[in-house]
Amino acid sequence: MIHPAPATAAEPFWFLGGKARILIPGAATAGAISVMEFEDTQGHAPPLHAHDNEDEVWFVLDGEVSFYLGDDRYDLQPGAVALGPRGVPHSYLVRSPSARIAVAFAPAGIENWFKDNGSPVTSVDSGAAPFDIGAIVAAADAYRLRVVGPPPTLT
């Protein structure tokens, strides 16, 4: 049986300088899983972090992305999939001019942190909306997400 997500779930928003969308909110799966899409430009990388509550599965849709999991680096192309188990520090780095990544979180819930700390994409945006990394990191505690290091870099 197909349960379509609410129309507002797919509205894009800015998060850490890239665009994000909630494709399937946890509310549509009784909290079992959520799916998001991230669209970022070259050099984009979130800080090294660990989720204590959920596992992540990354699907590279477009572009070239390096995934960092613990002490390992994996260079992925479109069609590649990577698993980020809960509790293991991870990040990613966009190596191509742009990239799109779909990410499934299980259990769901963390998608609310992304949405609550993002800002809407408007038709007049000429680029990413500014953000306060300190406030975003502080809000992560409630979702058992810990920043454990700086973002990876292209060098």
C-alpha cells in the first residue's frame, strides 16, 4: 500500500549552505524511517558528527561524494550506497561541482531537527541562506547528535 507524504514535506529548505527536502517524514511511517534529499555544491561538508539514535543509509543520486566513516574514506559515484551505523562518527564531502544525496534515517525523527534549523528556499534567493552553526549544533543535543570534529576538506 502506498502512503504519499504530505505535499509540504518535499518543500526545499536551506541547511548548512545546501538545499534539503524531506521526502518521507517519520510521521508517514509511524516513526520507523524518514528519507531526505540533500543538494550541495563542491566543497560542502558537514562537521564530523555521530548520531546516537539512528542509522543512516546514503544513496548518491548525482555527483561525486567522499564519505568519511570512522577512520575510513569512501569515494562514491551515482548509484553507490553507504551505511552509517549509529554511534560511528561520519561526514561527507562533495567533490564534484554539485551533488544530490538521498538519506534514509531509521528510526525517524532527526528530519525535524534539519527542518527546524533550516530556512525556506524562496524564489528570490540568489544563494544559500546564512546560518548560525553554533545554534544548529546546540539544537542537536535534543536529537542525540554530537559534533566530534571539523568538516573534511578538499585538500
